[in-house]
Amino acid sequence: MIGNRLGKALRLLQLHDPSDEVPEVTMACTDALEMDGLAVSLISGGVGIELMWCTDETTRQFEDLQFTLGQGPGPDTVRTGRMESVPDWAQVHPGRWPGLTTEVMGLKARAVFCFPLAIGAVHLGVLTAVRRTSGPLTGRQVYNASILAAALTARYLNSGEAQLNYPALGGVLLGRRLAHQASGVVSAQLDIPAPQALLRLRAFAYSSGRSVTDICQDVVDHRLSLDGT
């Protein structure tokens, strides 16, 4: 049975022109799942997973870490089409996602739950729920998240990426198209394929302690060159 809070979120997601109510959409979705933050990411050919919207800075930082390292519950969910549950980051074995576990402990995210945006074997993306306190989800929360993920999947299939990517749907909106541009620049600089250039950008970001988004912006703005010039 769908409760009032989830019902409100689903109704708002059905709006064709929610430009005046975009903050209300994300607030309603977050409230329906009783989470501190939510993010929606879709599969994008050139950069793997593209962040379409997220609700807060902690969630943005977590998603940026996953993108920088190329690993985590989000990428796993996209690959397998199954929910990934991390009720307590302090209990995650370091070998599960090498590098990510240590980095996440510096964030306010203590629990993360990822739900697939998928229909059968067709994997479209992932809904990520972040909480600042540890602990498992209740059965109701899992049910609500599954319903919300199904609604987002249907919306994406019916409307396409543009309908998910308007400003009202996210307090913090990030496009990974910047990574496309930066990968192209590095590819030309180092004479390597674009996928390898993206790996170089990720490695440089991780070694420098900066986000991959900031590194890509510096490359595109010609403030940084990975060929040493």
C-alpha cells in the first residue's frame, strides 16, 4: 500500500512541467524514503554513469567519489541490476571497494542504498539513497524505494534524459558531460583513446585529493594539462 508521502512524490514526478515545483519534487522523494539525500544516475555511453540530479552536498560528494574511483555500490547496481545495501560503512570489508571505503569515512554518509532503474535485463541507471546514520532499511523503506525507482525508470523511458535533467529536480545538478570534454582534451594531449584519458583523469584526481569534477573543469579551462606543459 502506497502511503501519503510516497503518493505525493509519485504525483509530483508525473508533472510534465514542474519547473515551479522542482525543489518540492526532491524533498518529497527524500521524505518518502526517510533519507537524508537522494541521487539519480543514468548510464551514459562515454562516461559510464552520469549523475542527473542529487539533493544535497553529502550525496554529491559520495557520487563524485564513486565516479572518481570508478567503483562502489552504485556502479555495482548498474552492472548487476540488483539492489546494493551498505547499512554501515564502518563494517564494509576494505577489499570490497578498495580506496572508496577509506574515502567515504571522511564524509557524513554512514549508510548508502542503491536501487536499480531497470526493466528486466535492460539497465538504465540507479537511485542512490544516503543516510547520515548507520542501520538497515525497514521493509517499508525498501518497498517505497522500489516503487520510486520503478516510477523513475518509467519516466525516463517515456520522456528521455531531458525530462530528468531540469534544474528543479536537484538542489545540486551535475552533468558528467564535462568529463566528455576533458577526456577529449587529454586524449589529444597524450594521443590516447578517450576511455584511457578518463582513467588518467580519475587517477590524477585521486592522487591529488581533488574531485574529478574540479580536475575536468581545470582541464577544459586550460588551467591544467596532464602532459606536463
